[in-house]
Amino acid sequence: MLRRLYHWIGSLSAAIADIAGHAVVQLGVLIASVTWLVVGGSEAALASTMTIGGFILTQMVLNQQRRRENALHLKIDELLLAMKGARDELAGSEHAPDDEIERLREDRPAPTPSHS
């Protein structure tokens, strides 16, 4: 039950982030904001709504980016592990501390010149 709810909330968050990032929606928010102020709406209410909405949308976008980044790392790891001659220790290196990443970078073999 909780797993389905978590999945549903994640799907809803991704859908809202996709929709909110569309240029037409951003233009619509701008038009709605100007209309709100022209018809005499409270600036404080508009500012509060925009602040809260901006915070929520930022979190949704960050969550979506995190999921896409995790999927991309999984694909790259799979390619590294499947490719003959690739250094298997690089798979999953995004979780390594900075000094370990630097060590891996320094230990990489020199590129071989290509002959055309």
C-alpha cells in the first residue's frame, strides 16, 4: 500500500515538473500574475503563493533530475562492466569520495594515438 502511494506521488511529481517546465505554462504564470495585480489582488498573497509554489516546484525538479541521473549512472555502469578493457572499478565511482575520484582520474592510462 505504501509502496503504491510512494510510486503514485513520484509519478505525480514528475508529471507536474514536466508540465511546469513547459514554456507555455511559464508564460501562463506570468500572465496570471500580471492579471492578479491589475485586478487589485494582494501583492503579499501573490508573493506568498509564488514563493511556496517555487519551493515545491524546485523540489520536484530536483527529484526528477536525481532519478534521471541515477538511471544514467546505471546505464554507464552497465556499459563499463560489459566493455572489454574498461576499468571495472569506475562503475559506481559517483559514490566515491572526491580523493578517490581524483586517484582514479590520475591512474587512467594514457590515450593511445589513433592511426588514420
